[in-house]
Amino acid sequence: MPPINEDIEGTRIMVKLDDLLYARRMTLTELAERVGLTLANLSILKTGKAKAIRFSTLAAICRELGCQPGDLLAYETD
């Protein structure tokens, strides 16, 4: 089996944090305080510039937003 290429052209993981925050009327600053992350790190995740996310971070975000990981992440192809 060939190695997995994280930068496969035409595919990407979308982070829908903005939509979830809007739906719950919560600010990024408030979420950062609740999950114990810096605003800068959450901003990187929100803008889609993150290369990875820890399961513990994903779990904390889902706990605070009352969602499932699939509500936060989406896989898109061109």
C-alpha cells in the first residue's frame, strides 16, 4: 500500500468551526477559554491552516459546542 500523501491535489479537510460558533452564538475567544487553548491556535484551526488536531482538542471542542467530530470536519474534493 503506498504512503498516504497529506497534500493530495484536489482534496482537503474543511473545518466548519465558524458555522458551529455562529449557530451557538459563541465567540472564538469564549471557546478558547472553555477548552483551554490559545486564541491563536483556535484561529489557525478555524481558518483551515492547521496541519493536525489532537483527539483531546477535538473532544474538548465537541464537548463545548455539543457536536460530533463529523459536525466540525468535512472532506471535500474538487
